[in-house]
Amino acid sequence: MLNLDTICLGVLYSGSKTGYEIHKIINNDFKHFQTASYGALYPALGKLEAKALITSKNKNVQAQQQSLPKKKYTITDDGRINFQTVIKGTKAQERLSSDFLAAFYFSDHLDPEDISTLIDQQLSTLQGNYKDLISVPLSTMPDGQRFGIRYTIAVNRAATAFLKGEGRAIQTSLTRK
Amino acid sequence: MLNLDTICLGVLYSGSKTGYEIHKIINNDFKHFQTASYGALYPALGKLEAKALITSKNKNVQAQQQSLPKKKYTITDDGRINFQTVIKGTKAQERLSSDFLAAFYFSDHLDPEDISTLIDQQLSTLQGNYKDLISVPLSTMPDGQRFGIRYTIAVNRAATAFLKGEGRAIQTSLTRK
DNA sequence: GCCAGCATGTAAAAAGTTACATGATTCC
DNA sequence: GGAATCATGTAACTTTTTACATGCTGGC
């Protein structure tokens, strides 16, 4: 997997940001394939700064010293080079990371009602994701980002369609037993 | 995420197995949504045994003492209860864990040829996965497992179709620039 | 006799989560 | 003045990967 360091470099590529802003971007815009907690983010930013791939500027070094500085992080030329190199070396991999599939795999050890619940939950999860995805303002974003959203929508639709057909059929056959 | 402990319990639910066999099952049958290294697996089994959710029996306590025992792990009644409880409490979640989407998200900072490579790679990854999926002997497996495979195939097909259409279109528009 | 596959494990390091701890700013 | 949001960070813990280390067994 593309690690958090590289994700941060990618986010900073288009302009300087605070850690808080980076966190927001990852957990909103990227939530369909990636999230990050502060406990992972700040150490990652620290590491990147130590490697001089980013620099930080304290935004308020005014008279009064505050306990915590408000830093704005900026990608360096080395950081841009590193990002390019890592992306070029990244294999396009993908996996459905799915509790639903895992649980369903063991469905022959589960009660029919649990299986039915699982399918209902998954459908509602997919529908929730779908709502998120279609509410994104596609027209105002770069091509790559728009493409990613539409790709994810296509996958979501296929999963939903399959579940509505086959999943419902399984539920029906279970309740008949 | 459903953790490795629970996956192990699920695998052992249908019969006793060695760590090696569990590893093989996870990394072959489950590879579309889960993998596990030995370095994660054996400690997990040790933990489960300490909690008495599984027991182990040394298969060769013959005369000669070997450096490493060959253990067969068996799920206990407590283990079955624990498995049921955890599954019932599991939310059906799912996410596309994707280096492809991550890299593509930053495509406005990449060279056209890199983007093109990314799409080609992703298509070949999807096609590789597809081959794996259709080579599974569907007719001999439990309903739940067959359902999971077909669900994954449906998603894979949608992704491939989208990429073949939209992805190719992007490649063409890039090379025209 | 050798090689592929069976078999088990540990150690170091990486990566991340959760919970905690603190304080500033902005808008109502 | 209070609430929401902005903002940064640490500490303990959990999980996992990678690399190492060892040895048996069955088939050719």
C-alpha cells in the first residue's frame, strides 16, 4: 500500500496546508479508500520534515508564545521528486477490504437471520456510500479525482445490483427453510 | 475490521487444521479480501489458545522429540461461542483498498505516460484477479463462499468495464495533448 | 540424494489506533 | 459566554510485515 507519508506529499503537492487541513482532506475526500488518525498523521509529518521532504512554518510566532505552534507544511523540491519516484514505482493494486465478505464466507456456520441482517446492513452501507459519492461536486474537481469518484460509483452500483438480486434471493430461500 | 483471531476461528469452525493449513486457506481462498503472514498467524493462534478458544494437539509426540511440534488446532465450544458473538456484532463494512485510486487521485501532478501506465497496470491486475476468481470450483463450495466469489466477480467486472471505457478515453485524450 | 512443499516459530521494526491532553478562534 | 471547530501533539497499545532460523517428509 501507498503509505501515509506519500499520501501527505500528494496532498501538499497542490499547496501548503496545516496538519489539521491534511487530516480533513484525507478523511473526507479520500475516505473511500483511505483514512488517517491524528496519531498517525502528526508523526508522519514529523518524519517527512526530518527527511526534508516538507518544511513547516509557524504561522503565529507573535509576541505571545503559545503552547502549540500552528504550523503550515510545505512540500520541498526533494519532496516532489520523492513523490514522483514513489508513484512511478507503485503497482496499481486493489482489494475489496470487506468485513461483509469475510463474515459471509462463514455463513454456513451462521443463523439464517444473521445472514439476512448481514445483507441488509451491507445494502445500507453501500447506499450510504453511494449518497456520499454522488454528493461530491464533480464539476469543480481535477480530472483524476473525478475519475476516481466515478470509478468508485461504478463499483458501488455493481455491488448494490448484485446484492439486490442474488442477496435477496438468498434471504428468501433462507426464510423458506 | 474483522481481526485475524476471528478469521482463524472461522477457518477452524469446519474442522481442525495446522497453522500451515490455515495460512494456505487464508492466502488462497480469502485473498480477495484478506491475507496473513506467518508472523501474524502464529502469534494469533497462540493468543487464541491462551484464551482457550482453541486447543492444540501435537501430532507427533513419538519417541524422538523434534525441535518444533506439528500442531493441529481445534476450536473449542468457547471458541464457537466467541465466533458467533463477534460475527453478530460485526458491522458489514467494505472499502476499496486501492493504490490505484490513491495514485490516480494525484494524477494532475503526474506525467501523462505515468497515468497511462497506471491504467494499463490496473486493467491487468483486474484481469489477473478475474482469472483467479473464475477458476474457483464454484459447484463444490458452500453457498456463502460461492456467493462471495460471485459478488467479487461482479465488482471486478464493473471496474474492468469502467476502465475499458473511461480509462481508455482518458489515455486517448492525454496522448492527444 | 535432492528438491518442493510441509511445518513452526521468533525478533525487530513499521504502522496505525485509541485515548488523552491542551488551548485558540470564530460565530451566535 | 458558550459551543463548534480549529489546531497540535503524546503515550500506550495493537497489529502486522519482513526477515530470519530451523527442520521434516514424500516423491522422483
